[in-house]
Amino acid sequence: MSARITLHCQTTRGFSACATSLITDSPTVEEARQVGAAHGWRYINGRDYCAGCSGRSVKPRVIVAVNGAGTATDDARVRADLRLQTAERTLLALVNQATSGDWLYRPATPNGDPGSGGEERVMARHACVASTGTTATPQSLANAVYIATVDPEVGRAVTAVLHEAFEVVHQEHGLVADSLAQAAVDLADVILRTKGER
């Protein structure tokens, strides 16, 4: 048995209260507040306050958290549409900061290239942006070619796919209805993984 509990921010501004809410699939209010705490919410003097009204840097947003076998804060998952949107924004920011123009793979020339350690390299406008290992290693070559293939234009195409999937999933209130949307959500989750998890 489960219950869906919604926390409402109770900060009053003028004649109205903050409209931010947090929806959880927690069976108790206490567990819902644990989920809220994991996302910057505070519970003070019998009132709930969203992250923004709590003075936190986390932006207020609607979150659906799935209650699992562990603690509510550990098992909280952001809605699929919001994960898609966050991944799109994250990747787009990185793409927009990347070097424009075509990237290319160019093997190092230890004798004719000062400072080269005989590594496979990825170039952007003739500047080395990544080295993947020694030229004698086949994996270094494969890694360099792969990195050169995934240039900023590929990143922009991926953000377009994430945006389209966000629109579809958002219309379904965060539910993933088909395999294409699920593939996009899986892609978003990979983008949002921390460096240590990759």
C-alpha cells in the first residue's frame, strides 16, 4: 500500500503563498519530508518551505520521488521529464562552451612535434584537446577516433533528441510510454551520472 503525499511551500508573499510543491510516493508525511530535505526543503515550526524559500541555491521544482526499500532520501528519483530537461541543459551548456569547427584525429609525430609524447590526439582547429595514450596501443587510436567523431555538432543533435523526448514525456506528466522515450531517458541518466559513476 502506498500513498501520494504532496508538500506545499507555506511562505506567504503579499496576499498569496508560494506555489511550489513537491509530490512524493511516500506512505507517510515524515518520509515525504525526508525526500523534501534531500532536495533542499526545510520543515520549521510545523510549516514546509521549498528550497528557494529556504535560502538554498537549489531551484524550486516539482519532483516525483519513488519510495523504495531503502531510505526515502536514498531512493528518491526525479521525474523522467525533469531528468531529460536537466540533461539537455547540462549537455547544451557544455556544447556551447566547446570549440567550434570540425574536430579531427591526428596521430602524434614524436620527432616533428615539440612536446609530443607519442600519443594519439584529438585536434580542434589544430590545437590538441585530448590525448588518449601512446600510438602503439590500438585502444588509444580507437579512443581518439571516437572522441573526434563526437564533436559539438553531435552534441547539439543529442540535445535536440533530449528536448523532443522531454516534450513527449512532459505531456504524459512524467510517465515514459514507449521505447524511444525510454532510450532518451537512459541517455539522460548517463549524461547526469557523476564522474565517478562513468
